[in-house]
Amino acid sequence: MPGKGLVQGLAVTLKTMTKRSTTQQYPDVEPELPPRSRGVIALSEENCTVCMLCARECPDWCIYIDSHKEEVVVPGAARPRQRNVLDKFDIDFSLCMYCGICIEVCPFDALHWTPEFEYAETDVLDLLHDKNRLGEWMRTVPPPPAHDVLGEPSKEEATAARKAAGPGAATAAKTARPPVRRPPAGAAPAPTPEKPEPPAETETER
């Protein structure tokens, strides 16, 4: 049929024209962001051990870390121990491509995603956030999602359950005898296995 494509195109146009526009008038109306939005990166300074994994794995080399060592006297220890003290932790968001590798490789949960994206600056140098400014973004980090009740418990939960059960719980579970299954009422008893007869003595054994 000639003109079928034109008719279908006009039908789609008319259908779209009758729908109400859903464009959000930003910035007058705040956008509804998905729960896993990637905004600015927040730093939990007390969790950072200066392992340098985030700076080494960053493909843009936009993380700058500096630290020094301090001696900690432990009562009863033969000699004082040393710990790293964080002096500088900067992220240059003018270079960051928001890949999230630094957050994934951090073994101590020191870096977190936040949904905040309104931090534009008139000077590109102001996009270099130091540890104090990165720490202020921690108040905007959303809480972690609820644990799936049908999934396996986390390692922390399993360890806490074992500690709460006591040291003898695991041993008792291993040494416990399996329950004896009784036959249902009216069922014939299971046949008793017959003992094998001893072999007959031969002439040489006599």
C-alpha cells in the first residue's frame, strides 16, 4: 500500500503530541536521580591507611596523597610500632572521569560515591578538593542497601554468629550423631542382615 509508512509516521507523531511533556525544569525542580548515581567522591579520613592503592590504580593520575610515620607505644610490646598519618589527600575533579576504580580497590571503605553533582566552579583550580572538603561530602553518602533476606549472610555476620554461639558449637555440630529414621506405622521391619558363615577348614589348616 503506497503511503503506509507516511501514515504510520503521522500516527506516531499524533500519539506523541497528545502526551504531556515530562521534562523537569532544572534547576527550579530537583532531578530524581537513580540510587547508584555517580557524583562527587567522599573521603572517610579515619578509614584511610595510606595504602596508596587508589592513587596507583587511578588511570587519570588525579589522586595526590602524602603522609608521614609516627611511633605508637604499645604497653607490653618490645618496641614501639609505626603507623601512617595522612597529611594530604587531594582529588582533581577536572581530570577525574568517574570510573570508580579508586572506590572499588579501596580495601578499607575510605572512598564512597555520593549523588551530589552540583559543585561547578568558575576557576578550574577550585576543582581540586582536599581531604577536608572531601570529608564534608560524607554527610551526603546514602546508606547502603538492605541485605537480601534470601541471600547468604556476609562474612561479618557469619563470624559474629559463630562467636555468639560459643567455641563448642562447631565441635558439637561436627560430632552430633545423625537422627535415626523410624519406619512409619504399619510398615514391615527392615530385614536384619545375616552374618556370613566362617569358611570351612581345609586339610592343610588341620
